[in-house]
Amino acid sequence: MKMNSATLPHRVFSLLRAKQFLVFYAVGLYVLDLAPGLLAAWVAGHRPLATILGSDTSLIGAAIRARHASGSLAVAALVLVLALGLSAFFRAGYLRSLVGKLHVGPVDGAQFLSMAGLTLLMLLVDWAAGAGYAWSGAGAARSTLVEVALLTANLVVLYADYVIVVSGLRLGRAIVQSLRTVRANPALSVGVLLALVLVSWYFIAAIRPEIRGPASSFAPLLVVWALVLGSLSFVVDVVLIMVYIDSIERGRIVNARRE
């Protein structure tokens, strides 16, 4: 990589402008991440969609809850495996498209397996967070502990998928490289993560009271949900992938490469 004299904000805005069409790719990925959890939760309990949206929709949690229902565990497990594979495949293609030509999937099997491993890890974190909130109940101290643990886990792997795509590292080394990037950009990394969490939380909290009754009555809200949070994820991806590239080019972190 050649050194770029442009400031980080300028590089972020330039990439946003050049790759703005990929916002639709990001929205599609957001739907792909959200829908399987809803489907698996429905398989586990056959509850109305409005009820499911207000509860735990983690794929692993739904598979565990489905273990007592005849046939449901197999279906929930199949949904989990398919969702994990599709999410890893298209996420790799999307991130490759952010830094180069338009791509659909990963560059090779090793990159796919690394992305799949990271996706599974985040599914486990998501399920653990749901279990943690159930354990915390109404206790403020316990809830705070769970939230801090969840933010810490997300912070550690904040740049891992960008590392997998940009530097071609396997999952373990990608997580180490992600942590190095966080250490090189602590305020920015924490700020972006908190902004993503808070904006997402307040947006969902604002529209969730309107999600009630039959699914047809709140379907437009689900479209708005996907468009807003999918677009937000696109902006965050552009910022963070450029932070990682910029950190390498300015010598803030070593550009480790796959051997």
C-alpha cells in the first residue's frame, strides 16, 4: 500500500461517495442477519411476529429452545447453519467490494472459513448476551455488567472481519490484529461502537411500541427498520475499514499478511 496524504475524514467521505451504491448490499446483509433469527424463533415457539420482535431472536438461543419440540430442533439447526454460511459468504463479498471491484463472495475457501468462524463467534456472543440479560433480571448492577461484557467482546473483534478481507489473515490472527487496531485508535474505536449501539437502540426503542397486531399492520415499519439500520451499518463499515487501512499506511500498526 502506498502512503496517502489525505486525512482520515477525507478518505472516509471519498469512500462513502465512491461506494454509495453498496448501501443496498449492506441493507440486504442486515436483513440476512435479522431474518434467520426471527424464523428460528418462530420455529421454536410459533409465536406471532410482533411478540418475537420483542424477545430474544438469537439463532443459537432459538435452536436451544426448539430442542423439546418435535422436528423443530432440526429445522432451527438447519436455519442456523444456512444463515451462518450465507452471512459469511456475502459479508466477505461486500467488504471486498468496499475496497475494490464488485464481488459476491470471498476470495477463497480460507477466507470463507475465517468469516464463518467469526460469524459463529458473534452468534455465540449474541446468545450469551441474551442469557446474560435473562440472568440479570431487573438488577441494575447485573445489567451493567452484561452490557460492559458485551461491548468489550464487540470491541475486541471490531476490526476482525476487515482484517480477514484486507490482510487475508485467519481468524485467530485477525482477532489479534483487530485488538492492535483498537489500541492504536482507542477513542475512535470506542466512539464508533458506542454510536452504533446507541443509535440502533434508540431507533428500535422508538418504533417497537408501534409493532403490534398482525404482521401486515407493521410491515412498513420493518422496511424502515432495515433501511435505517442497514444504512447505518454501511457508514460504520466504511469508517472502520478505512481506519484499519489508514492505520496500516501511517505505520500505526504492522500490516501482517497471511503466510
